[in-house]
Amino acid sequence: MRQIFVTTSFLSLMILSVSCNPKFYTPNTQNVPLISQKGETNLTLSGNGNQVEFQGAYGVSDQVAIKANGGLFIPPDLDNGNGGSGKFLEVGAGYFKPVSEKFVFDTYAILGFGSFENHLPSTLAANPQTTGDISAGLLRIGIQPSFGYKSKYFSAAISSRIAHLSYNKIEGSLIYEGDNQVDYLENNASSILIEPALTLRAGIEKLKFQLQYGFSVNASHSDFPQDKTYLTLGLNFNFY
């Protein structure tokens, strides 16, 4: 059974999905640009069946880079009418250090914010006094270090996003399996996330196919309704 809850990230796309049960978080594709010199530009278009993301980064000096991510997640509603949508914007600035000719380390401070909504009309028959909806704003603040290998035709990187996620302006009237989901989210509105990821790119010098696999550990609430893994595909452009 598919789930739809969403948020997205502009120039980080955060994906959230709901099906028969609500789900309040899915990690988005990490922006891992592997900038290694001043003036370098890295752009990525990625996603999967229900999302599209755009990411960009630029080396502003020999050791400092900026980045931004974004996109949309608007999958079609299920046959029972359950669905969701959202949006998210993330920006960051960081330090990079070429370790050798082909290896680079970087770390970014990141700030993201957005909103989401879920609608689950399938819950209304059992809870006719409710609207079956929930919505909220969200804020994510964290750091993202990475270490990667770069060559003309291939690159690979390991990264980890460590972030504080919080929800605000929680509204709606949704009961699922006897539990008030608005009350649940208000009582669990703050989480620490640890999100490792592996990014692989292969192609020609300026254009490569990208695959990223990652997972998310909620260190604050082990039973928080969220996706724990993701896989996205995309195209990566790199210019000097």
C-alpha cells in the first residue's frame, strides 16, 4: 500500500508519503556537489516515480561553496482518495578541501523549510466528525559532511546529513486507528535525524548519470511514522 506525505526542496526535495496510514517524513536526495575549486558549478536533476528535484552548488572561493536544493512531490491520489502534497526549500554554505588530485572532503551547514498536507478520506467512515486532513510547516537545520572521489568518467561519495527536524502550525482533524494524528505530531514535533547516503555518478566529463541510496534514522522517536530508505536517479552536470 502506497503512502503519500510530501515536502520538497528548492535549488532539497523532501518527500513524504501516505497510504492507508499517515507518514510524516521521507528523506530527500542529498545535494553532494563535490566542489573542489573556485568557479566550479555542479547541477543535478534527480527524483523517482513520485518526485522531481533540482540541486545546484557553486565554488565561491578556493575553500568555500554555496548550494541550494528544491523540487516538488505531487503523486496522484490513490483509488480511495488518500494523497498529499508539499514543498520545501533548502540552502547551505560550506567548506571544501581537496585531499589529493581526485579526493575531496567537504562539510555544509544547511537550512531548510517548507510545508505539507495529507488528506485521508478513507478514515472518514469510522470518524465522521473529522475532516481526514493534517497539514504543517516544517524546519530542518543541520550539517552535511561528505568525502568523495572524482575522475573524468566516474565519481563516488559517502555523506551523512545530521539534522534537527521540527514541525509548526500543525492543523487538521485526522484520526487513524483511534489515535489523533494532530495530537501525535504536536507531541512529537521535534526530532534528531541521522541520514547516511551513497552517491554514484558515471558518464562523460561534464554529464553523468547519478544514483543515490540513503536511509534515515530518527534518533529521537524510533517509531516515528517515516520512510527509512530512499533511492533516486538523475543527471549530474559539472562545469569549471
